[in-house]
Amino acid sequence: MKDVVAVIGAGGIGQAVARRIGAGKHVVLADLRIETAQAAAKILENAGFETSATQADLASRESIRALIEHARGFGPIRNLVNAAGVSPSQAPVAAILKVDLYGTSVLLAEFLMSSRGRWITGSDFLIDGGTTASYFYGDLQYLKATH
Ligand SMILES: NC(=O)c1ccc[n+]([C@@H]2O[C@H](COP(=O)([O-])OP(=O)(O)OC[C@H]3O[C@@H](n4cnc5c(N)ncnc54)[C@H](O)[C@@H]3O)[C@@H](O)[C@H]2O)c1
């Protein structure tokens, strides 16, 4: 068992953050498109990281729960990286709200506040590549990349 970095959104930012914090850990690459997750996992494996790939939809509570179960199978989840999202050039407003706003709230609720448990401990952190601010989430550092 190794400490786990769970990355949802296996695009450019997700992969870059995984490289920075994934050494010596198991890196779970999750994406709406399984082929994107698999390609990212292979790139990181070739760079010496231990990885796995899984499909996950940020906007689906059931999917996030399945991601948590997948990640927990490799060890304790130390870091959560939220780099999934869609921008105005990619999707209409309704889709942006569903994925970036509702999806992020579901992600945090399921990882941190679910009646099923809190899957990240206090000294660990989340990174959100999607929007515009930095927060401290209780004792948990929650970082968001800026535009
Ligand atoms: N690259 C930048 O300069 C920049 C700047 C500001 C904000 N952002 C935002 O940060 C996020 C990550 O940026 P990036 O450059 O890595 O983008 P990217 O497009 O390379 O990666 C985003 C990934 O999110 C996945 N995704 C989309 N909807 C999803 C969903 N519902 N569930 C799971 N995965 C989903 C996509 O398949 C894609 O692989 C995006 O939301 C982007 O809009 C990027």
C-alpha cells in the first residue's frame, strides 16, 4: 500500500500537478474520457510514476464514489487534485455550471463530508486547477489555480 494521489481531470494541469506531488505515491488518473486517463497514466508510468487509470465524471456523485473506492484500493488518499472542467470555449453555460460548480461541490462533499467518511486527513491538500481563488478548507489546504 502506498499513499495515493487522486487526480480527476487528466489533462495538462492534472498531469503537471501529478508530476509535482506524485513521486513515491500511487497516482490515480481519472477522467470523463477513459482514453485520456489511460494515456496520462502511460505517460507518467514511462516517467517512473506508479499509476492507474479510471473513468470518472466530476458531475456524478455515484461516479465520484466509485473513484474513491478505486483510489482507496491502493492505500490512503493523501492528495486530491481537481483539474477536471470545461471552459466557455468548450461548453455552454449549463454544462460549465454542472461540471465546474456542481461537480466540484459533489467532489468535496464525497471526499470530505460524506456520511460514509472523510477520505483525506487534515494535513493533506486539494488542488483545483479550474477556477480563480485559494481557500483554506478548515484545516485542509485547498488551492485553486488562477486564470
Ligand atoms: N490551462 C489553463 O491555462 C487554464 C487556465 C485556467 C483554468 N483552466 C481550467 O483548468 C481545468 C484544467 O485545465 P487543463 O488545461 O488541464 O484542461 P484540459 O482540457 O487539458 O483537461 C481537462 C480535463 O477534464 C476532463 N473533463 C471534462 N469534464 C469532465 C468531467 N465531467 N469529469 C471528469 N473529467 C472531465 C477532460 O476530459 C480533460 O481531460 C479546466 O477546467 C480549464 O478550463 C485552465
